Amino acid sequence: MAFRLFLASTLIGVSLGIAAEAQAAPVAAGQTKADTGDAAASGSSSNSAAQTEMSPQEQQQLLQEVRSLRERVAALENRATAVQTTPPMAREHKPGDHNLELYGFIQLDAIQDFKRVNPNWDATLRPSRIPTVGGQFGSDGQSIFSVRQSRLGAKATGMLAGKPYEAKFEFDLFGVGKDEGQTTIRIRHAYVSWGPLLAGQTNSLFMDGDLFPNTIDYWGPAGMVFLRNPQLRWTFVNRNGWKAAVALEHPGNDIDTGNLRTIDPDLASSIQNDEKVPDATAQVRYEGKWGHVQLSGILRRVGYDSAGTDNNEPKGHKTGWGVNLGSSFNVSLATLRLGAVYGRGIASYMNDGGMDLAPNVAVIPVPPSLILVPSAEAVKLFGMTSYIDFNWSKQWTSSIGYSFDKVDNTNFQNASAFHKGQYASVNLLWHPAEGVFTGGEFLWGKRTDNDGNVGTDARFQYSVHWDFSSKNIWSLFD
């Protein structure tokens, strides 16, 4: 194509030159036949000029051919341009198929504790952290200011290969475990879901997150299942308000060696978790405008062995299981949240208190003495929560309720082992703008030990909360 254009351009140039010479060939003004005759006699160059003389008809025909040739070249140039133009690549996804949001909130909790809890947990009220021995953690009455509830997260959503996906990474500043008592990063969610599949850490399938009331205390009711757990999940029903899912979750056993410490401290200290298989959880849920109802269950192996002993003895396991029923009901200005959970070896999934495995002994009389035969037992547990959230207006809300969890202690646990935890709260919150609230909450907690000793605590908490989101930032430029 380029060669054809070059050849055509060359021909046009030559033709134009010929046409110009043809137009200049007629006798110039004032030139006579005698002059031309002298020019012919003057040499070969004059003969050449004479030979290029053309009649007006021939000149007109040549100009017509030049115009035709120029039109053909222009057509070829347009065709070449059309062939070389690359069409824009089609987008695999429409604009808006993918969204990324940065979100979180800042919250300051100003707490006046009228008694005293474990100092590592003074930024919240957990019944299991209330002492049952006076003065165990010092004198009563403490003032605590905390920003540990503050949160930051990033969430990506959209469509991928025709299925919705969501990826979330979120943390707050409430240190637990080795970091308890510190203001440091604590991972809450780190997962990705695509269609019916989910992988990562998020709410356990055994949990009903909608039972958590509108409290400003961080830890919340003691008697509800509450655990964010690494898992693999498959939601095989999700339509018309119904959801059904199963999951394999990370096992984590809470073992109490009890009075084994008084018999053989070295043996008791060597006993540890033995987590050979994942926990299996399942959930069925129905949700409508009126609220929701959810039934979930768990089946798990609660194992133990001993470190540094022959064949890691003693070792063994028990079967843990549990059933959790939760519901919420929207009635006028109120939302009622009710839940109950029962099972064996499920304390590590509870929001507070209890143990999964504890020692039990059988007493065999062999005169003149008695023989104690210890064994492990998956501890029974029952928990309940009952709360009402009130939306008095767009600016004023309240929450009030009570919750407890209770374990059936084995006969070889310590006298000071946790037996029952109770929790109650009431608040009044003001919401002056969307994502902003402030207000106060009164909390009460009580712990009962295996031997009947009790400890109580009461506190008042005032909080200031401010949400933020990248969606709000981008809206400024709309």
C-alpha cells in the first residue's frame, strides 16, 4: 500500500510538471515567428522546447488526467488510514464492577469503674475478669480512658466471572492474648468471598452476630457465642431470605487441669491442646423485614496430650458439640434480640467465661484406702442473652438487657474455677449526625466461682464515636 501511494504521488508530481511546461510552451507575448525561427536556429535546447508544444485540447486532456489521478490517490490514502486504525479494546468489566472502600471509626471511651477488674481488661467489663477475692487487683475505684475500640478497614467488592466477590481486612486496637492490656493492632477480619465460597478469618458460622446489641462497651454480653475464626465456608443456599452454609474452622481448645496441679504440678503443666482435626460448623438462617431467626451447630474434637513425656501420655480426646438458636424481632420503635446456646466443650466459642475440657475423677474404694481415677470431660455450658434496642427518634437511641453463661463444673476442678458470669447494661445515645454519636452507659457484672464465692463490679462509660469512609470523601467531588 505504501509503495502504491509513493508511485501515485510521483506520477502526480511528474504530471504537474508536464502540465506546467505545457502551459508555458505557447509563444510569449511579443514573440514573432521570426523570433521562433531564430530560436530554432540557435541550438538543440530550442528544438526541445519546440517539441513540447501542445495544443489547447491536449493541455485540457492532460489536466483532466491529473485531476483523476489525484482523486485516486486521495481514495487510497483514506483507505490506508481506515485499515491502520486499531479499534478500542472491549472492557472486560463495566465501570462500577469493582469498588474499594477505606472505612473505620475513632472512639474514645471514658470509664469510671466503681470497683476494680483485672488491669489488663479494664477497658471493658468481662465477668470472668472480676475478682472474687477483695483487693486482689488493688483498691476500688479506677478511671480509664481508652481508644482501643477505634477501627480501620478496607473492603473491595464487585463482580468477577459473573459472581460477586468481597475482600475485607479490618483491625482494631484492643490487644488480647500475649498483647492483652495493650493498645495495639488486633485483626478482626481478613477474608475473601467469591460466590458461595469464603476463605479467611471472620465471624464463626456457629455465631449469630445480629444478637449483639447496641452497647458501647467493647466486649458485650457474656452469654452469647462470639468468635471470629479462620475458616473455609460454603454457602449452598442463598435465596428468598434463606441461607444455609457449612464450614471447617480452626480448632482452639481451652483446657483446665484443675486439681491435677495439687497432685502432680509437673504433669499438670505438661498437658496441652491436641488439635488434630478442624471444627465442623453449620448454619440455617431466615431473614425478613420483621427480623431473623437462625439455628447453628458445631461438632468438634476436644483433645489433649502431654509434652515431654513417654508417648506424650496422658492423652486423649472428647467430643464437643453445641446448638445455638438466635432471633431478632422488629416491633415499632424496638428491636428485640434473644438467643440461647447449649452444648459440651464449646466455651472457647463463647464471648466470655468457661472451659472446654476439665478433669473428672472416679473414686474407687479399696480398703483401707481410696483410689482416684482421673479422666477428661467435655464441660457442659448454657448461655442466654436478652436485649432490646430502642430507636426513640433519628437522634436518640437506647439499649437495655441482661445476659449470662454458666458451666457445670467437674468434680476435680479448683474451687476458684469459673462457674457463672452475669452481665447487664443500659444506655442512652445521641446521634447528632450520620456516623456520629455520643452518650453514656451503665454496666453491671457478677462472677461466681465453683465454690460459690462471688465478685461484682459496676461502672459508667461515656463514649464519643465518629465514623469515616472513603465513600464520603469521594462524594465531595461528585
